[in-house]
Amino acid sequence: MTNFDSTAGSPGQVRFFNPGPVWVRPQVMQALTGPMLSHRSQAFMDLYGRILEKLPKVFRTARTAHTLATSATGVWESALVSCVEGPVLALSNGAFSGKWGEMASRLGLETDTVKFEWGESVKPDAVKKKLAEKKYAAVTVVHSETSTGVISDLAAIAKVVHENSDALLFADAVTSVAGTRVETDEWGLDVVLTGSQKAFALPPGLALFAVSERAMAAAKKKKFRGLYLDLVDIEAFAAKKQTPTTPCLPLLYALDVQLDHILAEGIENRWARHGAMRKAVEDWAERNGFRVLAEAGAHSPTVTSLIPPEGVNAEELNKTLKGMKWTTGSGYGKLKSTNVRIGHMGDVDVASVEAYLKAHEEAMASMRSKAGSAA
Ligand SMILES: Cc1ncc(COP(=O)(O)O)c(C=O)c1O
């Protein structure tokens, strides 16, 4: 295997810096090859029981944390179809938060949006103002907007929502949980979710999430909740250490192994490592004339969207890095041609992020020399 392979090597050698799916440790890849089991067997219940024991520790909840064989988006839908009958307030400050609001309208729910510029965090005061205007059944928010590299103050947003309404708070923690502090119980997050391919550093295909008692009570009152995404069914089966439908067994083997790794590292140490990777990117950007898109004080610990200095073309930089066998993130959506995105999440470390940033310097030097010889 080469270093270009997304699963090869040790953290210090990684050349795969996509903002998800992220690099996966070889030990985790190995775990995917466990034997097939009936998901109603004791062996499965032993495996799932171990996961249900460990997963809540990462979500910081005394309740159950769940898995579902969908990508993260499946749980956006699960929360809405299981729990919500009234209007939804979508807090939108980037591509993913905007899309969650769009999903609510596509489901036929009356949806209002509080919109912030790309690069801005969600402002609790604006949320409070909107909540005073109307009664909402649920509020959706994205903690770390992967499209812009902005992290919002989820604790403050949760406080405003709970102090000023009875709305359920649904939090997308796709690029935050397992990478930075997410306190499900302490902050009162009613549904909080991620996908396996982000800070958990697993292959894609599995959603991981927790549901509050309040959200579960709302779901039990709702008559039509669909079937595959029904939180009531999911919780009832979890009580038997099972899933309602066939689970993605290979990913559960991998999750079991990876949870041991995450808990052995220590969840707070893991947050600190992500904080150190963010700082390495910020310092490098400052030294090299790159501007961080995210507003000051709201830089995500897991992903950074950077605007290159005058004269450096973002798309050419990405192309050059790809040619040098680095997997890198381009700007997202409308920022595709103007920004580069650095994923710094999962099991990679500061040394590997620094090597990746150094490669940007080499790529820019090669672009300059190419432009010089063409002139
Ligand atoms: C913040 C955020 N929310 C939701 C998603 C969608 O996740 P998935 O593709 O796993 O459904 C992503 C994917 O990158 C994301 O970054």
C-alpha cells in the first residue's frame, strides 16, 4: 500500500485529509472482516451490548446512544419524521444547515429559517428573537458547519432554545462529536447525531446518535412516524441489544474496536488533540498569508476553510496537491473555486497536519516556478 491509500500507515504518515470520509486506522479496517452473524443471535447481542455500553460515553449521555445503517443525513430525517408535527425553525449558516431546513420543508413541515452569512456562526440572540415571534416544535442547528469550518456555540444556542421555548433542539454534530466538546445531557440536546466517517474515524455508512427522553416522549405521541427511521422502534430494539432491521455488521465490528481506541485515548484528550490541530492550521495560515473563512472565535477544531493569498488560485493549488498524491478538500459548494478546505479530524495528529501544510508550500512553489518558466 502507498501513503496515498486512505487506510495505510500510522497517523504521522497520512496523506489523506478529506474533511470526511477521513483516514481510517489499519486496525479498524481489519475489524471490518469479522464473521457474519445473525442479528438475533447472542453473539450479536454481545457485540451490540458492548457498543451500547461505550457509545454514550462519547456522546456524554446517561441515556442510550444508537446506531443506524444510514449516513448522517438519515438521522436528520429520523428526528423530523419521528418527533415533529408543528413548525420547524432551521438555523442556517452554511450548506449543511441549509439543507436540513430544506429537508423539513420537503417533508411538508412549515419551516422558517434564520440565515447567517457563510463564515458566520449562529448567533443565539437572533434565535431568541425568532423564538419570540412564533411557537416552534423543533429547532435544527449544525454545530460545526463543514462547508465553512465554522463552529457555533451550541451550549449557548441550547440555553436560548430551552429558556425561550418548548421546541425540541436537534443538533447535527457530524464534525464535532468525538472531535470537540459535545455535552448531550448537560446542554439538553434532544437529538444529536453524527456519521461514522468523520471524527469517529470509521468508514462511512453508519449514523451514530442520541435521543433525549423529551424527544422520545414527543415521538410516542406522534401517530405517523414511518418505519425505517422510527426512533421509538430503534429505542425499543436497543433495549434488547438489537436493531429493528439488519445492521451493518462490518461497521459495528469496526465501531466496537474504535470505541476502545477513543476511550483509551480519553475523550477530553481527543478534543485537545483536535484543538491542537486547529491551532497548527491557524498558525500556518497566518504565516503564509491564507485567511480563515470562519469568523474569529468560531474556528472549527475539525475542518478549516482557507482563502489563499492574492495570486494563488485555489483550484490550481488543490490540483497540484492531488498531483503530489495528497487527498485534500476543495472549497464547498459556492466556495469551490475560491477556497481550500483542510480536514483535521479523526485519528490524524499535529505532525501529519503540519506535513500536509508543508506540502501546500511545496505545491505553491511548484506553481510559481511553472508560471515563471511559462512567462
Ligand atoms: C455537518 C454535516 N452534516 C451532514 C452531513 C451529511 O452527512 P452524510 O453524508 O453522512 O449523510 C455532512 C457531510 O459532510 C456534514 O459535514
